[in-house]
Amino acid sequence: MANVQPKPEDYDYELDEALGAVVGIRALVPPDAFTADILGTERVGHGALIRNDGLILTIGYLITEAETVWINLGGQRTVPGHVLGYDQESGFGLVQALAHLDVPALPLGTSKDAEVGMRVVLAGGGGRKHSVATRIIAKQEFAGYWEYVLDEAIFTAPAHPFWGGTALIGPAGDLLGIGSLQIQQSASTARGTTRKAEDANMVVPIDLLKPVLDDLTTRGQPNRPPRPWLGLYASEVGSNIAIVGVASGGPAEAADVRAGDMVLAVAGVAVADLAGLFRRVWSLGEAGVDVPLTLDREGSTFEVTIESTDRRRLLKGPVLH
């Protein structure tokens, strides 16, 4: 990563001070946790200190169902942390450090003002050598196979190779988002055309945190009805939507939905892409609503009704040490 490390002289803020607010996170999850088989029992990534009292923002999959969290301060010392909350819709997670960190927090920026082409830093815990000087190459809708949609995600390149929980730092030294994935993404040019796809990071924009921050810190989750969750993994295959897997013990498995099934419609409305599929499901009501699907299995079309649930009911809650 040496050739893409940020250099202090290239920025109008104190780069090393800002990078000092980015920490390493190591989370330990019990083997019987619902997400253990998919995400593992030991998860390593990053987080950004957003308040001087030790409040750290990270990507939620790192800390979901974690019973032990360790926070690494640039290799100098490690302190324990406690999972405060996880927002299923945005993907953000919060950790509270259980010791004084003695580093300044990153101020929250405004991601809607971030522009394509903007020079930014995607920072991991450990300073410059764990950070990438990058730029915003796109801002657009993103749909994830795990029943997840962002109206406008931020995409950056060159990509950070260890992206989970990285901090997207803007030109003012403020936090514009948190890194979630590495994907192939086409870049926009100044003339509005696109270039060949390149490795990029998908970043969850910080503006999604602001409406739910107080709820996450006090209740552990946003104060809104939970979306219906089906427990299926889907992918776009040409103009079709294919089921590529189902969560063990989830509603789709209970309804005998299988990998290889093609989704044609939800409650009688045809769907043609992932975002449309998930949004149509969510439009039917909150968690617990019945979700009728029209499926194609090896050329035969049939109807199935899935009794949705609140995914949080299947997850282990935070353990306070």
C-alpha cells in the first residue's frame, strides 16, 4: 500500500491527527451465534472515534453478536469495548470504548455534499501505512444480496484492501462515511461517460447515521418498525433474479425456497432487479407480514408465501462487561 498512502502535504487538515481517530477493531463472536457460519467467529476491521467519550462508529457486520470487542490504538495499546447498537438498514454499528482513548474525535461531515472526483482518504487503524489516498468515483444506488439497499452509496478508488469499517475522510478532515465492501465499479468521467470497471470500495454515507444516532446510543437500535426479513440471498442474473442461497433457520428455508429458484414477482408485482425485489417486500408492511412470491423452479412457475420476521430476533444481543 506504500504507493497509495496519503501524504500530509496533500491535505488542508492535520492528516496524522485525523488518522489517529481511526482505530482497529477485533470482535469475538460465540460459535452458536446466528451469523457465525457466514461471518466467522473472529472479525477484524476498523472504526472511527466520533465522540470524545469513546463512541466509535464501524460497519455493523464486524460486531453483530459479538460478546467481546477489543479496540487497538495504532499498535500502542489495546482497550476493551462494548457493542452499543446496530442499524440493519444502513449497516452502521456503534462500539463504546471502556477506557479513555485520549485521541480527538473525527467531526461528522455531510456526505450529500461529497462530489464525484473529490480527493479523499480511506483510513484504517494504524495511521498512514494503513490508509489509502483515494477519490470518489461514483455516488449511486447499491443493492446487496443479503436484503440490503442504499439509495446513494459512495464508491471510491483505488481500493483499500482491508476495507471493513474504514473511515472516509473528506477534504475538511471530517468523516463522510464508513467502508463496507470491495467491489468492481465503473467510474464516472468529467464528461459524464464511464470507464472500465475497477476495484473500488463501497462506503456507507455518514448522513444515514445522523437521524438514528441518538436511538442507537440509548436503545441499541433505531426507533422505527423493523423491515420484513426473508432470509434469502439473491443475485441478478441477466434480467432475472436468482436465489443463490437461504439462511439456515430463516423464513425462506422454512417455506422451502431453494437455491436456483428465480423470483418473478412479489405480491403479484413483477420485479426485475435486487433493489426492486427488496423494496417491494418492504412495502408490504413491517416484520411479520406474509410475503407472497412467484417463483420459477426449473421451468415450473408456482406461488409460495413466506412468513417474514424481524432479523434481530435471531441475533444474540450485546453483552455488557
